[in-house]
Amino acid sequence: MKKLDDIIELLTDEIDGFQNSIKKLEGLSKGLNEVKVDTSKLEYHLKEHIRHQERVQLNNKRTLNDIDKKLKRAKLIPKWLLVLFLSALIIMSMAIGYLSFQVIQLNKNEKAVAKKERVELQNQQ
């Protein structure tokens, strides 16, 4: 019987300790329910960050559009180099044409002189 009384006494002590723990947990739970967190500053900073990121994104988009426009206008050969090349080509073509004409005229003159000399040689004989 003594053992049974000891066990009952231990169980009642444990139950009392358990009830005390429950009361403490209930008090802490009420305290947690009463704690209110103010998130207005956090929301303000978050919105401000989002606005900043949108501005950065807009600036990046503008920059990319400017680069795209410049790339579309960019050419492999500059206009001034193309004009210079075409001018040189035209001048060389004109020079070659003029020199060809002079060579043809010179050949005609030489043939005419050669023919005239033959005629003179035949007349002298």
C-alpha cells in the first residue's frame, strides 16, 4: 500500500506541475496574441524599392532602344569612304578611256603615216 500511496503522490505532483505549465503556456499565448507588428515602414520601403526598380528598368529599356536604333543606322562602310571609292573609280575609268582613245588615234596616225610613206616609196621607185 505504501508503494501505491507513493505512486499516487507522484502522479498528483506531476499533474499539478502539468497544470502549472498549461497555465504558463496560456499566459504566454495571450501575450503573443496581444503583440502587434507594425509593418507600415516595411511596406513603405518595399514600395519605394519597387518604384526604384521600375525606374531603373525604364532607363535600361530606353538605353537598349537607343542602342538598337544606332545599330540599325550603322553601316559596314561609311558614306564618305564609299563616295571616295566611287570617285576614284570614275576618275580611273575616265583616264583609261581617254588613254585608250589616244592609243587608237595614235595607231590610226601611224597607219596613215605608214601608208603615206609606202605611197611615196612607190612613187620614188
